Amino acid sequence: MNLFLRLFYVLLSSFFRPRLTVGKTVSEISMLTMPNDLDINLHVNNGRYLTLCDLSRVDVFIRTGLARVMIKQGWMPIIAEHTMTYRKSLGMFKKFKATLEITHWDEKYFFMTHRFSVNGTIIADGTSKGVVKGKQGVVPPDAVIAAVLAANGGAVLR
């Protein structure tokens, strides 16, 4: 990830934002486009959106307590699939919101939606699916959730 200042901001601010509920996990981060986000057409590069999605996931990892559990267990998150639809251009120095929602999970994957918006207008949106991988392979989502709940005293996060 080449967005170290944004990553540092997300890491710090996530500790001061409200905790997220395991069953209703929605992260919303406000950001400003910068010159290094733009391509030759002077709008946010399509690949940059995928990198910005990483920042939303970091926010979720910290605010749910998953980051602490992953470090303790030696787990790592991996995105297996990601698709985006680009609807409008996003130019330089535009304020936007990046929203991530974990919509559901199955026996292997967590499924997420990503949305980028300006004043309520969708600029880009997409979906991704990811896994948490441990030393023995993929950790089932139910086991990940149980570990997060146990680390937080067994209570649903608020």
C-alpha cells in the first residue's frame, strides 16, 4: 500500500471511533482526493479505488477487534475477488466518503460491498470476498467471529 499517510490516519482515528457490531458491520471514512490519486485524465485512477478499499478494511479490522485477534492468532486477511463499477469521475481535492459493509458470509468467505460517494451521489461501487488465513489454511468465518466475540468478552460489539 502506498498511502502511508492515509493508513496512519485510519490507524489512529479507528481507535477513537465507535466500535463496530459484528452482525452489522459498516465503516464510513471521509477522505480528500490528492494529486497522487489521479491518472493522466486528472481523475482518481481505477486502481486507486481498490487501494482505498484496503483502508476501509483496516478500519473494520481495528473497530471490530479483529486486528488484535489476527495478530494474536497469526492470521492474515486475503481478498480473493474484487469487482468495481465506476460511475462518475472523481477529480482533485474532492471530498468523498468510502463506505464498506460486510453483508454476509458463508463457510469460507466474508462478502463485502464498497461504495464511494460525493454528497450522496455514488461515484463507484463494488463487491469483494475475502478470507482469513491461518497456519492451517482458511479459517471459517464462524470461527473468526467466535474469536472476535471471545476477545471482546463474549458480547456483541456496539
